[in-house]
Amino acid sequence: MGYRAWAAVSATAAVLIATAASVSAQAPSPPNAPPPQQQTAPKPYKAVAVSPPAPMSDPSFAAFRKQLGAAAEKKDRRAVAEMLASNFFWMGEKGDKADKRKPGIDNLSKAIGLNDKDAQGWDMLVAYAAEPTAMPFPDRKDTICAPADPTFNVQELEALAKSTGTEEGDWAYPTQSGLEMRSSGQPNAPVIETLGSHFIRVMQDDSAGSTDGTMVRVVAPSGKIGFVPADAISPLGNDQLCYSKDGSAWKISGVIGGDQ
């Protein structure tokens, strides 16, 4: 699943970041692997401004998401199936991957892992249902996808990644103002800096026992290293769940990204 939370706290990014952290922490080292190299201390960087997307103000969309969230929490496959559009799509890098011979629920299940034993797919669906932002999908008329992208200067972010020797996927942005960065992966650890509305560098945490996935290790523009809640920042490049209306009723019309 792609490393892609956002103006209200997005549970989607929290699940994605926490999952990535968990996988990284649990992955065994290959036989005879050399010891990991110590990371170079990060340097200060230029703060690039970013504005989170605003929540949609459509009450009917909010009501549909509430219904979807309730069904997902119960893992009610039949109820979710009834919420899917008849022409369900699954957009990957090479176009629509949906098997049109199968029901939409089968394609959704494969795309986000509803059949996985760890129930991560259902957790993701709950997170999508909690996401209040959405943006138009230009490839399909009258279709919106969530979460929406933030507003920022693409050239400035590209320059930031180049100057720091990082990838754009190493950066996230706060979903709340005055985000407090703490000295360790404990939510009650001392606050060492307050972050603004700018991109924040996310770092892999190699120190054992520092966090359980609810906190993410980051670097502030000052160069200080600390931790912030996973659900208080959003990475770029999120997978998205898409919606459209069938008459007056909202339906889940597709997925962008998903299991590749």
C-alpha cells in the first residue's frame, strides 16, 4: 500500500505510517548481513509551506461515510458490497486493474486487503470512512476521491528533497496547527519544539523500543530530531477511495492505488 492524513486528523495516514513502522521493525535481517550503518545526523532545512485540504461540507457525504464506517467496523462484507457502484474501478499505474467479470466487492477486497487475516483492510476502510476531505478525480466525471491533496509549491518541495538528498516520499505535513514534537516516542515526553504549517522530514526509527507505531520520528527545519503522533501528520502520495452519486445516493466507485 502506498505511503500516502490531512485538515482534520486522518486515521488513514496513521494506519499507513504505523503499518510501515511495524513492518520495518519486524523484518528480519538476511543471513550474514553487515551491521546497519549509523545514520548521518540531519542538518537544518528550509521550511516549505503547505496547507492541508479543507473538509467537504456536504451533509449527505458525511452521512454516507458514517454508514460506511459502521459497516466496516462490523466487517460487514454484504453491507459494504451494497455501497459499491456497479462500474467499480481500480486504478493502478497501468490503468484500470478491476476484473469486470467479478463483483465490485471482490475487487475492493483485493485492492485494500479485506480478506487479510490481520484485518488491516477493514481498518483501512474504517480510516477512509473517517476521512472528511475529498477532491475531484479528473479522469472520471462526477467522481471524488479521498483523501484530498494539500496545497503547496511543487517546485519548492522538489528543491527541498534535492537539497537534503531525500525523496519526496520522505516528507509529510501536519494536519493540525501547533504540532508539538517530543523528545522520545512516548506521548508524554517533553516537548522540544512546536512545528508550523510546513513539510516535515520523516525518518525511519532504528532505535529499539522507542515507539510502538503511534509516534513517528521526524526532523524539524531546525535540524532537531523528535517524535510526533502518527495521526497528526500526513504523507504525500496516498492511495485513495473514490465516490460518486447514483441518483441521490453516494456509492463507492473505485480505488486509486491499493495492493500492487
